[in-house]
Amino acid sequence: MSGFLQKLKTEVLIDSGPLSTNLARRGYDETGSSSWWVVNHPDVYQDLLKAFLDVGCDIALDASANRLRLKRHGLQDKTREINYKVTKLAREVTPNNRYLVSVLTATDLFLPPIGDTSVDEVYESYVEQVVIAEDVGVDLFRITGSDIEQTGLAVKAVKDNSKLPIVGVFYFNPTPKSFRTMMGIDPTTAARKLEEFGVDVVGTMCGDTSYEETTAVLREMGAACSKYLWAKPNAGTPQLINGKTVHPATPEEMANEAPNWVAAGARVIGGCCGTTPEHIAKVVAVLK
Amino acid sequence: MTELEEIAQNLIEGNENEVGELTQRALAKGINVIEILNKGLLGGMNVVGERFKQAEMFIPEVLLAARAMNAGMNILKPLLLSAGFRNVGSIVLGTVRGDIHEIGKNLVGIMLSGAGFEVIDLGVNVPPQRFIEVVVEKKAQLIGMSALLTVTMPAMKDTIDELKGAGLKTQIKTMIGGATVTQRYADEIGADGYAQDAVSAVSKAKELLNLN
């Protein structure tokens, strides 16, 4: 469905929660590739996707996978199969008035001189994903990561193969010197570079930032660029309590802070690790 | 700036070639091998560690500095033994079973090498038995375990339980770390130490081996 960017002019849109922690509550053991698990448990994925749509999400939960990441699980030869399957599964249950996003995730590898993954390898891995997503039919791309250069390659991969809107989100952590990605990028630099690259929406997700810290990151990004913002924070830092993973932030806490994200310039609100349909439902109630 | 200060400064800046050349030059000038190691290379790496901890340097710069360190180390290594250098200790390092995250572990390895430890890095997804096998085989004193996910942390407990089972718990010290790991968890599972970051890992490792 077209008009995603148009919609942002007048509305706040709601993004889904994350794949991993929600699948974990439904049988995925969090080791191994979540995308491959989705291929082998299509019903669970589609039910989860629908659960988010049912509480009011405008943007559906994606399960795409990058070849270079799949390689770490020995699954690189299944890259095309996985991406076609998961995108079709999402397409099947997402109505026309909601948006399908295809996510180009961080490779978690380093380019030279630090690492030995080449620029071409990274670029091609993203092109592969974009081409498949375009073939099946999605509405926008979201690029995630910590590394400016690789994000730039992902943006290029999209622009070379698609005309769809592009969202760029970074993971930030609080440090003694305000916020930084793992690679040392602060929100101002991230926002500026993303705008330079030609991204349409800029944002923050995951990382170790609390709900309040997310507001601070958004304000900094908003001050540094002229784009709408995307907020997708974790539900707190996970803890292992009695053998179970607990994300401490509650739906009420998320709903409480969400208006501040909007005030800071966020036009898309979603959640990452630990965010359940219940969290999103409370946010929708407050914002809509 | 002295030769050794120049080495340190170039290491901090990640200038791999310069560190190599300057190390050669220092040797040619007759400067003591251990001095070059401690004041030049480790001198630089310690500054990098502190700056990383203070969020003044980040992963890319640290990794570049590590490469520069290796450039110098490769030149010094053949000469160190005869100069009387001994490793301060040996540690078997790995990301636990089920977990494939490694950046944090790699940084810890770099810092520990920089501090004079022999680091045996088993990589990722390391089962408990493997930690034990290698620590015994290599006669190491420490096991260092990393996990990024809460769901893989229990493998840390399994490794410590295996150590107990093998009667090695008092002989071999264990330390753990990772984004979701805490001191409380370390106490709960009987780990000897917990470190929050790569720099703290060095002091903790030294403490566990009574080197401070």
C-alpha cells in the first residue's frame, strides 16, 4: 500500500513488537536463527503477526534474514528460501490497509580495516533481501544497526533496487558521554548521516536505553535532522529470574512515556525486545 | 617524545605500520625488549582501555589499536622468552553454548593479551565440556565465559557444575560477563568473578590470580 510517508504527515503510526522475545514465549529457544524457526513454525509466526495487528499495529512484524547473519548459523544457502517464505507468510495475513516492512538487519560483522568482510559482500547481502522483498511486495524498508558505513550500503542497496520509503534506526546505549552506538556513533551524528544518505525516517531501537532515555535520544535526533522519527525501545534490560527471561518494563510504563516520544518527533511507535501485544495495546489506547 | 612514548601514541591512534616500524627501531637502538613491551605497547593499550571504559574510544578504535599492538607483539614475541618474559597467567575464553555473540569476548581477549595473559579463545557456542577439556589440556588457571542472551546464561552454571564434578572448582577460577550478566548471577552460580567490561575484566583476572 502506498502513501506511508504521506500518512505520517497527519498520523502517528504503530509498529509491532519484536520477533525474538515473542517467539520465545511461543516455543522458540532463542538460539539459532529466528527466521529459520519461523519457516518451520509458520502458524506461530502468522498468529503473532495477527496478534499485533489486532491490538492496532499499522506496521506488520517482519521476519527477514540477512545472508551474512544466517552464515553464523550455517544457513546461508537457505537465504532466498527463508526470505521468500517469511515475506509471503507476512503478506498472506496483512490486510491492504496495513504496512509490510522488510528489515535489513545489521550484519554484526566488521568492514576493513577492522574486519575482513568486504563492502561488496555487505552490499550484495542487502541487495538480495531488497530484490526478494520487492518481488513479493512490501511497503517500506527498515535498516537497523550500529555502523554508519554498513547502513550507507544498505540504503544504497534499497535505492538501487526500489523506490519504497526507507527507515534508518540505530541501537544506542547510555555512556558516561550521553548516548552512543556500540561503534561510537551519537544520535546527532546518526541522524545527520542518515539524512545525508537519503533516508526518509530516522530512529532508535533496542540498545540499552530505557523509555526515558529513548525520549532523550529522540530529542537529540530530532534536533539534528528534519525527518520524522521512529521509536522502537526495549521493555527494559532483560534479567534472568528463576531461569526465565524477564523484561521489566510494563505496558503501563510504555504507554506512560509514549506521548513524550511523539512530542519529541516520533511518528512511528513500536517496541523491541520484551514488547508484547499487551504493551502495544496500552500505547494505542493512550495515543489513539 | 621518547621512542617508547611514540610507540604508545601510535598504538592509541591505531597506526599499525608505524607501531611495527617504531618497534623495530627501538630494538635496533638497543632498548630493552621488556621495556618496549611494557612502556610502549602496554603503555598504549592501557590508555586505550581506560578511554574505552570512559566512552572516549569505541569498538572500531579499540580494534584498530589491537591490530597495532599485534604488529608490535609479532616483532617482540621471538625475543620475549629469552628476555625473561613470562605470561602472567593463562585464560580459556569463550562465548557459551547456544550463543554466537563475540564482540565483547573478543575485546576482553585483546585487553587480557595486552595485560600479559595467554588467551586461548575457543570462539562461540562453546559447550561446558570443551571449556574443561581445554583448561586442563593447556594447564590454564582461568575460564572466562561470555553470554549476551539471558537464555544462554545457564550454560555458565553448567560449566561451573562440570568443574565441580571434575573436582577442579578450587583449582580453576571462573569469571563471567555479558550485557545481561550481573554480579548477583555470578554469586548465584558460584562464579569466582564478574566483570562489567573488558577493562574491568583485566583487573578481575589479576585479582583472581593474586597478581595485584
